[in-house]
Amino acid sequence: EDQVTQSPEALRLQEGESSSLNCSYTVSGLRGLFWYRQDPGKGPEFLFTLYSAGEEKEKERLKATLTKKESFLHITAPKPEDSATYLCAVYQVYSGGGADGLTFGKGTHLIIQP
Amino acid sequence: DAGVIQSPRHEVTEMGQEVTLRCKPISGHNSLFWYRQTMMRGLELLIYFNNNVPIDDSGMPEDRFSAKMPNASFSTLKIQPSEPRDSAVYFCASSLLAGEFTDTQYFGPGTRLTVL
């Protein structure tokens, strides 16, 4: 059972066309939700950490928000250089066994066309 | 800082051979993580170390996989014997704080492993 689901799997936008990426999670005991950007052939690059519902963080054209069940990554007036795969990860504390750690979604592949 | 360094960047080997992947974390970081990324399963945590000590290896898929961290600046992930289904991109990441998953993890460029 997937604990972290990202949608859409792929998204193609025109330059300047704002949109949102979704990350829904079913974990309990959430300790943190992370957004990463991954360019082809490279490792994930950290963007944001959100800790509690209602929290928001911004960086340039990106804004991340968190509710009790999902997080959104809003992209305002994107540029071609924003093209990448955006990964969401959650950190939960497991009770009764199981490994602590980050659980990643499969990502949203974003393409911004000039 | 050079960031997390991984070697080799690409590895092609034949089934049954031993494969060793290497990682140098960011200097001063106290946690190190090994991940595997495939199209089907996405990014999965294999094992992590705090202060050079393996804490949780429950993500390691089989006994064919082993990881070591002999000192604070070097770690290896070994697969012996390798199988075609081990083909993936393997990432190493490090973070400053030991034992705190909410701390930012910095990823290396990855090693693309192909097992024929």
C-alpha cells in the first residue's frame, strides 16, 4: 500500500502558466514532509521541509503548503528552467517496529515549454 | 564544499560479479544514507548510519547487499553476487545531525548500475 502518492505523474505547462503538484499521504505520526527537485542524471536537491498542517514555505516561484492529508507545491509563472521531477517524501515514526526513515513518492515529471 | 561524492558514476557488470559502490559524505556530517531508485519503485532507503554506526538495514533487499562505514568520510555498498534485478541508480546522501530524519539530506550524483 502506497503511503505517499504524487499526482499528476507528468505535467506539461506553457511558460508562465501556473499550476500545482499534489502529494497525498496516509501515514500516521507525521514528523515532516519534504519536497525535492531532481534533474535528469542528478541526485535529488532539497527544496522545503514542512512540519505541521497550515505551514507554508516559499522559494522564488515555488510555494509549498501542508494539510493533514496532503501537500501542494504551487508553481507561479514557471520558466523552462523549472522543468524537473519533483519528489515528495514523508518522515514518520513507526510504532511497534518497522524502519524509521523517509518514504518517497514516485514524483511528478514537470515540463515547462517556452 | 564539494558535496557528496560517489564513485563510480556508471557501472556495467555481468550477473554474478561483485559490485562495490563508494560514497564520501559532506565533511562534518554525521548521518549517511544509501538509497536505490528505479522506475517501478521510486526512491527507497536501503540503510543508514549515524556516527559511522549502522542503525537500520531493514531496507536492504537481500543478504547479497552489505554496507560499511569504516570512518566518517567513507562508506561502501557492496552487492555480491549481483543480479540483473539490481540494476538501478544508487544514491548516497548525508545530513548534519545524527539520528534526526527531519534534518536536510544532501544527495550525491548517484551511481547508475547495470547488471547484464
